[in-house]
Amino acid sequence: MRKKDSLGLAHYVDSIEAQQKLYKRSLFVVVMSQIFGGAGLAAGITVGALIARDMLGTASFAGLPAALFTLGSALAAFLVGRISQRFGRRYGLSLGFITGGIGAIGVIFATTMDNVLLLFISLFVYGAGTSTNLQARYAGTDLASDKQRATAISIAMVSTTIGAVAGPNLVTPMGNFAMTLGIPALAGPFILAAAAYLVAGLTLFFYLRPDPFLVARAIAVKQERQVDSNTTTVNKTRQSKVNRIGIFVGAMVLVLSHLVMVAIMTMTPIHMQNHGSGLTVVGMVISLHIAAMYLPSLGTGLLVDKFGRTVMVIASGVTLSIAGLLAAFSPGDSLVWLTIALIMLGLGWNFGLISGTAIIIDSTDMTTRAKTQGSVDVWVALAGTAGSILSGIIVAYSSYAVLGFLGMYLSLLLIPLIVWKRFKEKKEHPKLNDRSR
């Protein structure tokens, strides 16, 4: 069996035409899985905080559900990254999605039984789907050329829009469906999440073959052997492909943009309901927010590849800071301004995610790429956890406006961060014509 797999990989390693066909096929499979994955992640975003508020009887810890599934996503990001590095994307991603689906099923039972402990455990497990949904964006880049990377990320992400936008808009219908089964209405979206995550995982498991990561790694090994038979030269070549400054800055771009987005997004449904908005209206606003997170991805990828990572990181900082200001000044009953704030929030996150991800890929090689990507996503998930927990406490003891102002200040840190990276790289490599300009 191993010999057969080896021969299969060799066919793709030796044929550029076969590589391009596999690249396109892998992207298609990732797109299909992301459509379902997007629907799965929308459930926790839309009603997770509302379930916790009803069970706990207070809004002070309404950010706890998002904190739990983002904490669970941190552990899953680590495990998915390690599994992908060793066995390929197919096993890592499919296992992550299926685990998320099991967690969603647990949430349904916990809500039905009014069991807070089971709810918290299930939300933690459900978080595996969230991180896997994000890590799936890497699968499309494994066989992409340097000039295709950001575009490949964007294609994977834009497909998430279909499910992610549909999910919140199905809150009321899924709630009604749940009630016909004797299940509380708020658990309805998790029925959709369970089915969506399981289908996403099975799609990847059965169709993401040959595994694009394993093929890309085999190509890298062959290229390395062709560089020079001298060990010293090979080691120097390998080291030149790992940019520690790039990894750090790319990770911080992802962490800060995710922290700000999660913090403001988590408390918006509570803020709106406190000012009289119903579930349908909340679902509509969140769906528009998620659309802004994913729908512009194709355009963002093209912009990142054309104008560079630095420009788009700055754009992310500016857009997120504007979103924070709008959230701070928007009246709680102003549907229009809150919607605009959430759209800007999603757009700023989109700019940060695609440019930060591209920086991470640019700064690594195939010997450590999947493992590094998983490790970075651990910190991204932990940032989401912190944002979820702190957002509830900040709003409970101050106001939603204060949360918006804090988001603005954190967003602006992205600008000096990316300028510092550019300065350091120019200082160390003055003749380097880097696409991360």
C-alpha cells in the first residue's frame, strides 16, 4: 500500500501539469467543505451567548460560550496542525470537522436537558470545527505558486460565505424545527451545525486525495536534493526560507485582528437584544457581518498579491479601528449604524486574516509549515477566547461603547507592527525585492 502511495505521489512530483490539475481539484474539494463548515461555525456565533444568558440568568458571562469554543479551537488548532504535518491535510481537517460536529450534538442535548456543565464541555468540543474551518484555508495554498497564495486563501475563504451567511438567517426556521422535535428553539442552529460539520469532514476525508500537502512536501524534498548534494548548502537554503520576524508579525496580525473582531461581535447580539431587537434581526445583522468576513475574500486575495502584505495590513488596522468607533457611537436601537459597524468589523478582519496568513506562508517552508500554521492558530484561538471573556466583563462593568473604543486602540497597533517588520527586513536584506512590501 505504501509503495502504491509513493508511486502516486511521484506522478504528481514529476509532472507540472498533474500538479496544476491536483491544485484545482484540491481547491474545489476545499470549497465544498468550506460551504458546509461556514454553516457550522455560524451557530455558535449567533446563539451561543444567548443560550448561556438564559441558562446562567445573567449577561455578565454571556461571552463564556464563545470563550469555550475558541479555547477548544485552540487545542484543536494545535492537534490539527500536528496531524496535518505528519499525515497530511486530509486526516487533520476531516478529524477536526467531525469532532466539531460531535460537539454540536452535545450542545443540543445540553440545551434540552438544561445542563450547564454538559453545555460547557460540548461548546469546548464544538470549537474544533471553528479552528478547522480556518485551517482549511491553508489546504488550498499547498500547491499554489508564490503569486497565487493569497488568491488561493481567498478562494477557500469566500466559499465559507455561502454557509456562514445562510446559517444566521436560518436561526428562526431552525428554532421552529427544533421545537417540533421537543428541543428548545435556541438549540435549532446547532442541529444545522452538527450536520454541516459532519458533511464537511466526510467530504474532505473521501475526496481530498491525493493529499496536496503530502504532494507539496514531496516536491520540496526533490527540489532540495537538486540544489546541492552538499549538506551545508542545503541547510543554508532551508534556513533562508524560514523568516522568524515574518512568522511573528504574521501571527500578531492574525491575533490582534481576531481579538478585536471576536470581542465586539460576541457582545453585539446581547447589546441589540437589550435594546429590543428580536432574534430575526440579530440573525440578519450577524449574517451581514459574516458575509463581510468572507465574501470580499477573492478581491482581498488579489489585492494582497498585487499591492503587497504591508498595504493590506495597514488597511486592516484602519478598517477595524473605524468599526470600533462606529460601534462605540452607534445607539443600541440603531439597526443601520450597528449593521455598518459589524460589516466594517468583518471586512477589517478579512484584510488582516488573508494578509497575515500570506505572511506566515511566505515565512515558512514545507518542513515546518503545517505545524507552524497550527501553532499560530492556537494563539489566534486563545486571542478569541480572551476577547470573548473580557468583552462580557467590560460591557457588564462599563458599556458597549467602551468595548468599541478599546477595539479601536488595539486595531491601530497593526500599523506600527507591519512598518517595523518592513524596516527590519530592509535593514537585514537591503537588496531584497520582497512581495510583502
